[in-house]
Amino acid sequence: MPLFYYDAQVFKVYQIKQLLDDAKIPCVVKNDFAQGAIGELSPIDSAPEVWLVDESWRPRAQQRVDDFLAEQVALADDEDWQCAQCHEDNEANFGICWSCQTTR
């Protein structure tokens, strides 16, 4: 199994895992509970990791993750917006309206 993605933030690792699961790309998370062993293990060896089941999935997985990370950066730099459907004000980090669930 080849290593695909790692991050010290468990939440972000599981976001990537869910993104790949949704795309039907087989993967697993390793070291998700190893952070409790920091001090006995080096921080690098205890960071949560997403591993692909097969290397042949790497190009498709990489494209999905690159798109997701670019979208996250764009949302962080964006401004608040108003829903076209219900005219409710939404914060920049919302991709759907909190009131009516219409996409941005």
C-alpha cells in the first residue's frame, strides 16, 4: 500500500479519506490513534496518514485532493455572500446557504 497523504490534523486526514471514499477510491487511514504515543514515537511517525490500496489510483486521487484543497483556499479568501434563492446572508466559508441549502 503506498502512502498518499498525511497531516498532523486528524480531522483533515478524515476529510481527505471521505473525499476519496465518495469517489470510490480505495484507501485506509493509518496512525489515527498514534498521536497519543508522541514522545515514544517521533511526531513524523505518529502523524495520521491516508494510504491508497493500489498505486494505480494515485492520479485520480491526487486530482480530487488538489481540487478540494484549492477550493478550501478559495473559500478562505472569499467574502460573505447572499443567497440567490432566499436572500439570506451567509459567511464566506459556507458553500451552501444555511437557511435553504441552495448551493452558492
